Amino acid sequence: MSDTPHINRRGFLRGAALVPVAGALAACATPAAKPTASASAAPVATSAANPFGMAENKPLEVWIFDGGFGQDYAKNIHQPLFKSKHPNVEIKHNATKEITKVLQPRFAGGNPPDVIDNSGANAMDFGALAQDGQLQDLTALLDAPSWDDPNTKVRDTIDQAVIELGTYDGAFSVVGYVNYIHGIWYSQKVFKDNGWEVPKTWDEFLALCETIKKSGKMAAFTYAGKHPQYLYEPLLTMAAKIGGNEVLVNIDNLEDGAWTTDAMKTAATAWAEIGAKYLMEGTAGLDHVQTQTAQNKLKVAMLPCGSWLENEQKTTTPADFEYGMFPIPDFTGSDKMPYGTLHSQPSENFIVPSKSANPQGGMEYLRAMLSKKAAGDFSELVKTVSVVKGAGEGRELSPGAASATKALTDAGTNLVYYRWRTWYLPLDDEVKAATGELMAGGVKPEAYLERIQKKADEIKNDSSIKKYKR
């Protein structure tokens, strides 16, 4: 995790002083100069082939989060496709794991890049960016002709959830490129070899954990202890299954007592038991790669993650490991949402800064990304599911991607998500810290939820923080 403090809305740009600007800019592969007056000149004439009026002689600066999907997809798929129609545009490609640390000073200096994959544990605060007017309104992108078919608008080629979740204060400004599918991941080979069955109820899950523990072959469960969001995700999904989707809607909307409902208490208590009895030794001090590698080495059976896992672990996973994913088991037969309910939502979020030197080029880059070919090649390369409709048709899916895709298909409309994490980053910091304590036994479930509720109430009552609503 980065030591860089997260910045709240009262001082997103002022907060750049918290980051060593010189060091951050030195880390940029191609630091841009502060835009001159010509950078904001009127765009060239629009056309069907150039719907945003992009200048063909203006360079395009792209920054990619070098995380679970790496950066090869941008260099080897998206950028060559963009260049096939715009050969004279120079693309300045950059990648980093520290999005906030490297790029926040660029926003403060008035010279942000043109396209950013604002993802990962150290992503910039979307809510703060939106409130400070830093995000380009991408409605024109939705209404532009798609890259593949001039008679079809971009908005009709993507999952509609992309538009809903990418809208801030009435403006569509964030493009989630990947359908993240969350669940519990395991080795199908290990389960087959040991005769372990995928659990469908919580009692079966506990029994499986006990069986694995007593076998002495490996630990039953782990999660990225240094990044507790990996654990609060299944906790929240379980709460939604128990109490219904309104549990998460009320949390997003900062409703009074939303974090302390019976459904949340039940879920927190259930996962605290896993923390007390079945965690792999040393989990609290390990990051996501370390715990995932431990699973590849057959030191632990199960862990919670999203559908980027298989690609992220491709260099350490045994050839016959055969990743699989299953949804959060039913807690009881009285759950309000059925077995198979999943947390899935568009993510791997791309933005075009409104004050960049070439926002027209940034939107054209996203239009190329949202083509069926770009999305399909991406999905096949990084073993995941894109938001572009039909992009995976006819593609060969890896075991993990096939398992997650089947789970998503089986879930149908029983999908849940939450937005407070990107709306209120200080709340995310509090939930992560509290969840780590819960799983380590440092706080009881009721005190855990009361702590989080207190922080949510602080944000609700802070008039300087813009509020969002589902």
C-alpha cells in the first residue's frame, strides 16, 4: 500500500502538497509541460471518422495502472488499433502501480495526462475529482458512432451498468472496462483430488474449512491481510444476500444505521469466525500477491478475489491448477437473495481529465478500446470479461474465466454492487482498517460496525463533502 494520504474533497489539488512533487514527476516516463494557450484551442471539425474533432498532429499521453492486468494489453492491443486509424498521433505510453502518488501532482499543476486507467489500491478519489471539475464529460463518447459500426452508438455496445456506475453528479465521466466478478477462488484440481465439494450453504462452508484444517495438507482460508478490502467484499455481499440489496443501497446513501443492521451484524460475525478459526498463519501481514502465491503453492485452499486473479497469477500458477470460483454460500434458507447472487460491476476505470492537453484524443482512445476487437483481444489476453457486448464470443476461455463467466450467467439479475468506496474514499480507509482488526480478533463485530457507522455519520454531516445517491 502507498503511504500517500488519501485526499478529501476539501483539498484535492491543495493536497498534492502531501506528495513530493519533484519525486513524483521524476517517476513519469514522459512528463508533460504545462499546457500553453494552444492546448485549449478549438478542436478541428468533427466527422463520422473523427467524432470528437481530434487533431491528428497532437500527441496523446496514456497512463495505465500496472496491476492485475499488466500493461501489455494497452501497448499491444489498444494502441496499435488506435494507430490503425490515426497513424500520425504519437502515443506516449506510461504505466505505474502508484496512480495517486505519480499523477495527483499533475492535476495540481494543471497538466494531467489525456487518458488514465485510475485503478488499484492507490487510485485517485473519483468523488473528489468529480467535485473539483477534473473529469471530462464523456456523454459525447456514448453518443458517438462505435468504432466497429457507424450506425451503432457506443452506448448500445456496452453493458448499461457502465453508464450508471460511471455517472457522477449527472455526468457520465468514468468508463469501467471490465466486469469484475467477485467470489471465492480455489483450485478445481485440488478439490477433485481431495474429494472436496463446493459449498452452497454457510454450514457446508464451515464444515469444509474444518475438514481442510484437520487434513493438515493446507490452511483452509486466507485473504490479502494488508489490503482488507479483499475481505470486506464477501462480507458485504453476504449481508446483501441475507438482508436484500437495500442493505448496500442504504450504505451507499449514508442512511442512518445502515452499517449496523442485523444483516451486517450477522455477516460480520460469520466472517469473524473464519478469522478466528481458519485463516492461514501470517495472513494479516501478507499482501494479495503473497496470499495468492501461497494458494498456487498449495499452502491454502480458498481466498476471496475478483476475476483479475487468474491473469495476475499467471507466472506462478501450476499448469494443472485449474482455477475455479464459487459465489458466497447461502447463510440460511431465509436469505432474501438466492444462491448464486454475485457482486459484479464494471471496474478497471478509465478517465479523461477535463484539463488535459488533448481530451478529444482521450475520448477517441476510449472509443477504440470499446470496439469489439479490442475488448475481445483484451479478454482473451488477460483472462477476464469485458463490458463490451459479445466481445467474448468465439474466444477460448481459461478455466477461471470460464468458471466466473458461468457464475455470472447463472446469477442472472441477482447482482449486487456498492459505490461508497469510490464516492467517499475516507470511509473506505476506515472500513479497511476496521476489517483488518475484525479478522485479527482485535474488535468484536458490533464494535466493528459501530466504528464504521461513526465514520459514515461524520461524512454525512460534513457539508464540505458532496453527497451522492443511488
